[in-house]
Amino acid sequence: DYFKEQVFPKFKNRMEKILVAFDIDETALTYFEYFYQLYLKRPYKRVNPLDSIVNTARYCQANQPILSLYNFFKIHGCTVVFTSSRPDSIYICEMCITIQLQPLTVQGLNKAGYVVGEKDVYLCSDHSFKKTVRQTLTYPDGKDSKDAKPVYEYIVAVDDDFSVLDEGSDPNDGDLDLAIWVPSAFR
């Protein structure tokens, strides 16, 4: 209701100017059931957390309230992207291979019910929300350019890590208009 009453009327014919950035792991996607079953069946076995990332398409499930929120923003014409602190690729020593995580991430999001392409997913291992969302997406020509004009006029972040949201919400920077914190079973 907040968006329908307060935000959307300001952007009547320019809904694409609203950018909504969803975190991926334990926000848009959840592995809780996978890890729960894994530890329940083998409680003393050490689990590699990269296993869930590499096998995203197999193990992930949509976080249903977040999928509903995603659909709400998409239906209303907002620009939606996904961000993660996942690296672009990982090297698995035992197998001597490098695995590119971008296509696996896109596949996992699509399997869970999100409709995304590689251009909608931004992986940055330092999870710098400001750098990824504000500088890369909002100011593609550089924020410090004298002619810099933002592509997006209203930015919403949805994340399970409050410190990431807090990083992007400095009112002096004007970086984030709304932060939605999602409690996680793992934090």
C-alpha cells in the first residue's frame, strides 16, 4: 500500500525510473531446507557452503514473500535487478576447473520463479551496494562526471544483511530511498 499510495503516484508514467535491487542468497533465494535436510541426515559432516552456490539451480527455492514482492514491482513496471556477494567465478582445486557463477545464478533464479537474464544479475565479491547499484547502474557514465544525471530516481534495496542496507542509506549521499530488511534463518 505504501508504494501504491506514496511512491507510484510520483512516477506515474515513468515507473522504469524506480530501481529495485534484491539480494540473492537468503533473500530472493533460500537454501534453508537444503541445509536443514543435509545437517539432519549427516549432522557431523562438514558442509561446504559453496556447494549450494555451485548447485544453485538444484538446491535453491524461492523465498515466497520476496517472490511476491518481486512480482509486485515487475507488474508495476519498475526496473528490477539482483545483486550478490558471490564471486564471478570459483576455482575448484580438486577438479582443476573454474566455474562461472553468473549463468548458474541466473538459472537458479529462473528455476525459482524469477524471470531474469544475465544483464539483471550483478555479482560483486565485496558486496559493495553503493558501487554496484548507485555507481554502476544509476550513474553508468560515472557519478563524478560534471554532466552526471541519474538513470534511476528512486532506489529500493531488499536484503537480509542490515549492514549492507545501512551502507547504502546515508541520507547525505542520497544513495538509497528505501531499505527493506528481510530476516534470515542464518543471521
